[in-house]
Amino acid sequence: MRRLTPFCFAVSALALLAATQPAAARIQCNGNFQMNPSGPIATPYCEEEQIARVAQTYGWKVTADEVHNNPLTKVYVCQNLGGDVRMKGSCGAYSPDNFGPH
């Protein structure tokens, strides 16, 4: 029978400990911006989170996962609610302001 060396035992214990710890690295959004140590950065992920949050304030039953995974959900929400000032940076070309004559 083979014996584990102290080094192998320590590596195995650390791997087990790391596997049982919850993931602490979660994306933190503030509106359309992802917060990081260097400062806020505009990201599509946070823009889509913002779209879902605004839609929920209107009573829509839409989740952030739906907006992330289904581009047509994003288009539909933006076309209907894109006039809201909170959606200006998130909806871009899908905003109703971009339709029709000016």
C-alpha cells in the first residue's frame, strides 16, 4: 500500500477546502456599470441586468437570465420600455426614440 507524503496530503486538503468554499467572485453591477477595483466599466452583462430590473419595476415578469439568454426578450423589452430614461444606455438601437421620422 502506498502512503501519502505530507506534501500530497496538504495539496489534497487544500483542494478539498477550495471545492467546498462558496464562489466569492460575483459580478457587482451599479446600473449599467460593472464595479471593479479600477472603477466602473460599462458591460453588456450589467446593461442586461438593468433592462430586467427596469422591466420588473413596471410589473413585467422577466428575469435577468431571460434577457441574457434570449436576445428577442431584450429587443421586446427595449422596444416597449426603451423610452424610460433608465434604459437609455442599455437599449441603444432598440429604443423607440430611434423609430420613425424625427
